[in-house]
Amino acid sequence: MPPLFAALNQVDLLRAVIDGRMNCGWFSRMKNPALGVGLFCVLFIFRALPVHADTAVTITATVENNGPLSNPIVEFRGFAAPSATIILRRDGTDVATATADTQAAFALQLPEQPVGQVVYQIVAQDVSGHALAPLTFALNLTLGTNTIITGVFLGPSIAINTASVKLGQFVTLSGDTAPDSAVTVVVHSVQALSFTISADANGYWSKIVNTQEVGVGTHTAYAQSVLGGNQVSAASSTISFAVNPLEQCDGKRTADLNCDGKVDLTDFSILLYFWNQTTPSNGRADINSDSRVDIIDFSIMLYQWTA
């Protein structure tokens, strides 16, 4: 049988689990005297595991024969996020664009494609301008074929409200994906923490993470969606954030200049030491942060006085 189709899905953050070879099934063959060999339909199922998850991603490609002399046609069908801007690149050059519908579905068709090895990449941005995880396909195209790739599901977009927080504060992870998807958010710390939430009817999802759960250090997070219980997206890009330890003065009154939990004569003595200075070595002496230690700072100290 001639090699009508060969594909390697080089998805960002995906690892193939097909023993290093394609899983192809020939599901129909009809005699075609013009070709002398026959009309072949190929069902190609690519299964991959996200680097950080155990859920299989399935992408199906069907190759149909359109006649021996016609140039190849390539079609991509799948999901991104509602109203996302989809760009299809061929060998690094933009060749087609589309806008996903309100249910996140999109379709791209490229007629008159070149014969031979061709690399396609699908990239997208959600309505907020955040990137969804791209997918890359390397196809071996031959004359007379129409390659239809379905089951494409771009990974969710992901953003964070802050890159650095103190222990005990909260971070919010959010993004867009297909509406009503189940979104799994994984945060890697000493142990991987997994949270499953639902995207709303507009495809928006968010998860508030208490940093007490992840602890001090630098952490990474990613998200992955499941639509309709069986359509699994690629994993999103990975973002990082830092959780910093609490300092001695964190949470203390602003007039507690020595951070001992009280505002008393010791703090008043420190204030007098830095009186009228514009850049005191103990920055807390400038209680109202107006670049001078003066009567206003003293008034604030009296208001917060505890002993």
C-alpha cells in the first residue's frame, strides 16, 4: 500500500505513547482502475499524554482520495475558545485565519497544498489576548488526497493575577476554553495539587488558590480541559509564581516601628531619632510614606498607640 498519510503530532507539552510508531487502521478499500491500486481511506488515531497528566488526547485524521492528479487538500476541525482568533501556519508562514464560534468550534480548509513533508501549526488567542496552547502537525502529503484532521482541541489559555505573593495570600488562575468544559488545574509544589472546576457558558474559568496549601517557594501551574466527558484538550502553557515567607513586620501596625506587636515608647524613641529626616534608614519611621518624618507620622503613632 502506498504511504498516503504519515503524521507525527509534535504537540507542545505532549508525549506520544504509541511505542514510537503511528497507529493506523485501513478501514475501507475500493477498486479504482484509474489508479490501478485502489481508493484508500485511512483512519489515524494519535494518542498522547500531557506531560503532567494521565488523560489521553485523541486526534483523528482521515485521508480520502480525490483523484490521481489533484493537489492535496488539508482540513483541520476542532475547538479552541469562544470567539478566539485562530491562525494556521504552514512551515512558519501564516496561510489561513478563522474565528471560533460561540461554542469554541472552528474549521480551516487549505486547498492546493504542496506535495511532500509539510509542517502545520495552529495557534490561537482568546478574546482577552491570551494565547491558547498551540498544536503542531508534520504531514506527508501526496497527490489526490484530502486529509481531514478532527478532534483538535487547543489547550486552555491561562493567566495569573500576580507573580509574587506572601504566604497566606491568594492567587487567581484563569483563562478561556470551550464552554461548560471540565477544567483541571494542576499546581506543582512539594506535591502536585489538582483542582477540577467548570468553565462557564462563555468558556471562562478561574481558580483561587490559597498559598497556604502550596507553601513557600516557586511553583508552576497548568490547565487542561475535557469537553463532553471524552474530548480532551492539550495541556495549557505553564506559568509560574513565587510564594514568599512572611517578614517580621508583615501584618503589624504601621506605627509599630520595631515590629514587636506594640506601639509604645520604644517606637516613639525611634520616631524621635529619625525626626525630620527625609530618607530614614528605618523606612517604617516615615509612617505615611510622604518622604519626611514629621508631626503627621507622630499623629498616626498616637492614633495606633497600644501602651
